[in-house]
Amino acid sequence: MTTAFAPLFTFRFEVSIQEQPLHGGGGDLSPDPAGAFSECTGLEATMEPKVIKAGGNNYGAIQRVGPVTFATVVLKRGISRDGRLFKWFERVATGDTGHRCTVRIHLKTVPESTAAEPPVLLTWRLERALPIKFKAADFNARATEVGIEELHLAHEGLFLESQGTTGA
């Protein structure tokens, strides 16, 4: 990870995106974060068990593994220095509906000094993510970053990567 967002300690969640080409091959994962956020909700997976009622089994029903659903991940109060997250949303919203990305959300700790790069504590990976809502922050004439109030992501897989890895 670069130190692009290092001095911004309130933004503890960095987001990186990796394009997934339609016909195999891996996209390039930029070492620079696409954005940084203050809040992240919706890192949730729910498995709905299938209940099988067997005759003669009066103690209880048999529980089998059922389909897994994923909640919408909501990133709030963030910034992006280059606008990549909005460009991704715009690309999908204007017709490239198959453009999915792998998204990594890095939880960073507060560094011990202002010169130090905050270490990554955990990394969550969202597979085949799709931006479904983008809400820009109010304009500020003194800011050079793109303010993001909310970014909503639908996805098809949630994974916890090794602690302390950057996913690059």
C-alpha cells in the first residue's frame, strides 16, 4: 500500500479494486487505494438451512446446508483522490452491466506516529462486486479530493484474507 491516505487517520478503511476481464486473465490491481472511508457496514453472509422432516424422527428436523446470501456492503464518509470509484459506477450504470471487480477492504490501525504507514489489520475481499449506489458529498471549494458520502456494493462472495496482508 502507498502512503496516499496515511495522514488521514479517520479514514480507517481503504478500498482497492481489481478489474475482472470477461474472458479469463487477471486484471491489474493498483497498489494505490481507490478510496478511503470512515465507516463500513454490511460485511455479512447468511446461510439459510434446508429443513428436512424425517418420518419417525420425533426429536427434531434434520438441518442441511442451504444457499448463502450476502448483504449489501455500504461504505460511508469517504474520499477518492482520482475518482476511480465513481468512474466504475458510471461505467456500470451506462451499460457495461457485466463489469465486475474484486474489491478489497483493508482495515487499518491507527499508526503510532504521523510519519508511519498505518498497518493493515484485516482485509475483506468481495468477489464479483457491482456498485449499485453512489452518493457524492457536498462540494467544498477548499478540497481537492472527490468526497463520497456513500458507496453501496452488491457482490457474490465474501472472504476474509490473512491478517496483515494487503491483498496485492
